[in-house]
Amino acid sequence: MTPLSRHTVAVIGAGPYGVSVAAHLQSAGMDFRIFGRPMYRWQSQMPKGMFLKSEGCASSLSDPSARYTLARYCAEKGLPYGDRGTPVSLEVFNGYALSFQRALAPNVEEVMVDQVDLSGDGFELRLADGATLRAGKVIVATGLEHAAHIPPVLAGLPPELLSHSADHHDLRRLKGRDVTVIGGGQSALEAAALLSEEGANVRLVVRNPSLAWNQTPRFVRRSLYQRLRRPVSNLGEGLELWFCCTRPTLFHHLPQRIRFERVKTVLGPAGAWWLKDRVVGRVQTFLGHFVQRAEAKSGRALLQVAGQDGQVVDITTDHVIAATGYRFDLQRLPFLSQDVKSRLHAKQQQPVLSSHFESSVPGLYFTGLASASCFGPAMRFLHGADYTARRVSHHIVAGRHQNGWPPAYQCARGPRCKEF
């Protein structure tokens, strides 16, 4: 493996965000390395048979030319596609994403980064194969890895009785068993639907008094007033949603309190429109209920579930799936050294980032879920990869000469390239 130098960019993670950033760096002629297993989470952790919550128009990765889109891939393969109204299957997306990676980021090195530490004017990386390397910039693009959230009330259950929704690539292994799914978002609703369809006896426990569903795409002509009142973005309709999806730079300038609040409330737990008929009337659902106690008893999980009226229901089940989302926490990233973590400026264990995704440690960037509190809830979705990749790569490319990077690393399209 070629050693890295202080002039090299290291991308940690080969999922949608990491590969998108790599595609832009590749186009700009930058010296970089990208580490990880391409689309590992999508291939090995997402449940078989699932569909993406995002519509087709919001499910492409990012390349500078905007040519390698999901729409183009589906057209070339003769697969059904629609910007809206045609759910994207996991199988189709994985095929597209891997095709994108092979074409635009073919140099992915399938080795994990075990540690990132400071070293002089850059970073020292230790890889799982024992190699020690140097880099001038590091981009963290690990997605939802290390971010699965399990509520403390459930955490005491043994592993054979409790799992997170991220742990299930094949739900068929729970066929014929009694399963309780905790949560009311897309992962909970789709897991419940798939389990039911596979022959499991499944129930949902949802804290909210009702289930939320994304609006079915409308293909009608709207008046100017309607378009201004409820503008359409790739992630749905509504002025606030449009702002969060299309103006991440402005979102970054909002007061911190408002940013954190909007990240929690905008694009909150909801099911895709196409999933509703597979859940409502088919899956037993406890609305307005929460688990107040959980314990193992005689090889099964005993849950005490309280309703809003104060009544408590005892549920005995073979297995509990916590579809309770993800929370990024800097302290849970195992590859960042304590020295690096101690130098990071953070709020609620999330890094405070510049308008270019750079942290308080110069040269260290964070993307995806880790950037949501700074750039908005769209960073939790595939949709955010394009803005992120362009912003991060632009900053790195623009600063290479200022920081003494060799002049050979220039965009192949020339110094006046407007791609960034």
C-alpha cells in the first residue's frame, strides 16, 4: 500500500457520503485515499426486501458532472424509475451505488482505520492491517456506524432478547416468533411490515398518539400561490422543509438552539407513503405507549408498557427490536484518539463545524449524521451527499496552495475550473 503524506486526504468510510466526496476529489486530481468496505452497511445491515424512504430524485450520489445519477443507471439497466411515486428498492440502490463507486472512486481500500491521531501539521492513521500512515486532511464519513441508539430502559436485556433495527439484514430468521418492535419511524414500520409478511407475530409500541406518514406524491398542476406556500423539495413539501433541504448554508447560520430543535422536529419519525397499507390494519399497534420497564424472564422479554392514560400493559415476547434511531456521539467513535477528541469543540457531543464542514481541529472534517446539527436534517439522508461533497472538496481544493500543497494537484479542467 502506498504510504500517505501530509499532502494526502484520507476519507474514512466508503458509504454514500464517503464515495461522493471521493468522486469530487478524484475529479479535482487530488492525492487521496479512501478506506472502508464499499456500501457495507447498505449491503450487510439493511433488511432484505426493503425500499428506500427517499424518492428517486433524492437517492443519487454526487459527482461533479451530475451524470452518474440513479435515473441514468435505471435507464441503462431497463429498471423502473420515477423522480417521485416509484419506490426505490434496496437491491436497485445497491447496484447503482456500487456501479457509481467502481466508476468514480475505484481506489477504495477495504481496510479499516483503527486510530486517527495528531502528528505535526497533520494526522497519523493506524490501519487494521498494522500499517501507519500520514495525511494532511481527514474526512470522517462513517454514516450511521457507531450511532445506533437503544434507550436505557431496554439496555439491560441480554443480546439474545434485544437488538437494534440496524442488526437485521435478514428478518426471515425471526419467522414464527413473537417480536415486539419499539418505535414509530420508517425503520420500525418497515421492520414490522417485513416481519409480518415473513410470518412472525409482531406488534409495534409507539410513543406518539398516532403514526405519521409521508404525503403521497401529487401529480397535479398547482397554482403559483400553492407553489409559494408549500414549495416542493426532494424530501417533501412545505416551506420549512424546503428551507432545510435547499439552504443548508443558511441553516448553518441559524442560532444554535434553533438548529438543534429543527434537527429533532423537521423530518422526524414517519413512514413512507407506500408503506402505510402494509402496516395499518395488519400489525398490532400500541399508540401512545412507552416501555417503562424491561426484564428477562424464563428466556423471554417481559415489557411493562404504559399508556397515556396511566394504564400498564404487560407484554411477554421472544425478541425486542429497538427501532429507536441514531444519535451521533463523538465519544463513541473508536478510531479518534482521546487527544483528538479533547481538542474538538462540540455541543451535545456533536462537532461544531465551519461552513465547510471542518471541525475545530484543522484539517478534520465530519459529514452525514455528524453534521446534521450544523447543516440541517437533510444531512441524515442521501439527499445531503451532494451539498456535502461539493462543499468539502471545494474547501480542500481551494486551500491546497495556501497550505503549501504541491501545484501538481490541480483540477484536470484547469485552474479556472468552476466545478467547485
